[in-house]
Amino acid sequence: MSVRPARAAEKTDVVYLRDRQEIEAIRAAAQLVARTLGMLGRAVRPGVTTGELDRLAEEFIRDHGGRPAFKGYRGFPASICPSVNEEVVHAIPGPRPLREGDLIGIDVGVEKDGFYGDSACTFPVGEVGAVAGRLVEVTRAALMEGVARARAGNRVGDISHAIQSHVERHGFSVVRTLVGHGIGREMHEEPQVPNYGPPDRGPRLMAGQVLAIEPMVNAGGAEVVTRPDGWTVVTKDGSLSAHFEHTVAVGRDGPEILSAADGDGTKEEV
Ligand code: MG
Ligand code: MG
């Protein structure tokens, strides 16, 4: 899940540096998220409903010793956010069946033994159109451009700028009104991690920080609106949107992707 940028009065500026044991605990939660996303990716096909995916996810997470972190968060009623086509993030699962050619962004959060992991992936449903396919690849690559900047000594703005540059170079736009975040003993901690902005600005990154980096990318304009359900964020112009997210530890020598699908974060290209 992403967060709305905090007003100055709400900001705490408390940043946690995690020791190795804490990072491994966050990794355990994030790995359960990764395995849940892998399972859901195999379940995505025409005809399956977003509600069915939600039930599969909740059962899988609980069977593996975790708790779905989104369920009950500020009243959110389900375990995953399955956002289809023009839905950007935070969609509520329900009876909607997926159709051939849809894009579905699935956002999953897990709490395990007091620590949180958060990750998202956008899946094509069957064969998708050329723009949809390109949007998925550009958003995935933009996430990895941001992740690559998650090293001690850089600033948050270096991550933001890398994401924005990659997206805009390919003719798409980044959502401004929702941002990534620190994560650890809470799902949402400081600092905020915008997906746009100038490099070499914002808080300095320190080894031991853990961030959820999560570009939300629209095929059309950057503007979004929230549906009357109070949760589902959609593109204002109705264009397609994609979302990828990883939970990442800032290291002295580079990033560690704690939610990597391969388990140790070393095989994904960064
Ligand atoms: Mg998320
Ligand atoms: Mg998040």
C-alpha cells in the first residue's frame, strides 16, 4: 500500500535503522509476500474474480504464519488490493471477473512476528495490447532504477528522480499524490519516498533503513481520483495504470531486495 504525502504538522521524521536480526525478520515477512504474489500470479487468468484471488491470498498468508496486513488497516475490508486497468491502487476485491487483455496490479502486505513486508506486481491477463505490455515493462524497470539508488549516502530524491526519469523517457507519467514509505515494525514509517522530484534532495539514506519503493505509472496523465468507495484510486483520464513495489534494505554497498521472488535478492537485475 502507498501513502498520501503527510502534511508538515503530521511528520515525525523518526527514521529507524534496523540491525541484521531485524532486517532478517522483515525479510521473512517480505518473502511471504513474494510467495503470495507468485501464487496469485499463477492464479490470474480470464474468469477468476478479484474476490477469489483475495481468498486465496488470505488463506495462503495465514497458512504460512502471517497476517494479511491490509485487512482492517484504516477499515480496509480485504487482504489484497487488486487494481484492474484504470484502477491505480487500493482497489477492493469483489465479484469482478478478469477478462483477457486486462492488467491487474496486485498489492500484498504481510505482518509476521511483529514485522512488515509490502510488495506489488502487475500481471497481464492472457494476451494484452502493446501499450499495456510496454506499461508493465516500463513500470517494472522504473522500480529497479529506483531500487538501484537505495544505498547509503544517496538521498531519497535520487530514488525519486531515477524512477521519474525512466518513466517519462518512455512517454508515461508517474502518480504524484501517493508515495512509497519506510517499513518495519509498522507498515508505513518515515521517510516518504515519492516517485518524482529532483536528485540529491530529501533525507540522506543510511545503512539499515528499510524502504517500500513503489512507482505507480499511468499510460496517460498523472492525475488520479478516488472512487466513492473511499479507497479505489483511478486515473482521471481513464488510461491504464501499473504498479510495482519492493521492500528494500538500504545497504552500505547497495540495495537488498527483501521481497525478491528468488528469496535472497541477488538474482534480480538492479
Ligand atoms: Mg504495497
Ligand atoms: Mg507500500
